[in-house]
Amino acid sequence: MTNLKEAKPGQTLFTNDSGLDFDDISGEKYRVYVYPDNFTIRIDEPMRLNVSKNGHRVYDAQGVSHYINKGWIHLYWEVHQGAPNFVK
């Protein structure tokens, strides 16, 4: 999915001029990336995800864009009730 057609109340509208494809991960409550030195990055309410060979681009419900460099050793998340744990 490239663009969100409608933003939730208080949410910034997602726009994408990069030509990259973003998947809908709005069913996740949060996702956490853990690196070898136990450094962690947590993103609450992630909405969109692009996966590349160098890392992940994540857009969250607060309208913040994140770039997560590859190298993590563990990635985990929790989904909202009723949302699938894994999607294609």
C-alpha cells in the first residue's frame, strides 16, 4: 500500500513520493528491534512498513517516520486484539 486514504483523528496523513512500497502493519500495537549489544528501538502504533536489504522504514500513528538499520538480532511485536499475528 502506498498511501493512506484517510488519517485517523489526530493522525498525520501518510504520503509517499519515494516509489517504495509500504505494507499495512496497523494491526501491531508496537514493534521492538533488539541489537547485539542489547540496544533496543521500540515503535508504538506502527502503521506502514517498507523492507529493504539495508533495513526497515516504518511510519507510525504519530506521523513519525523511522529508518531502522539492519543488524538487529531479534524483532518482536504485539498485535491489537483480533489482528493477525503474521500477514503476507
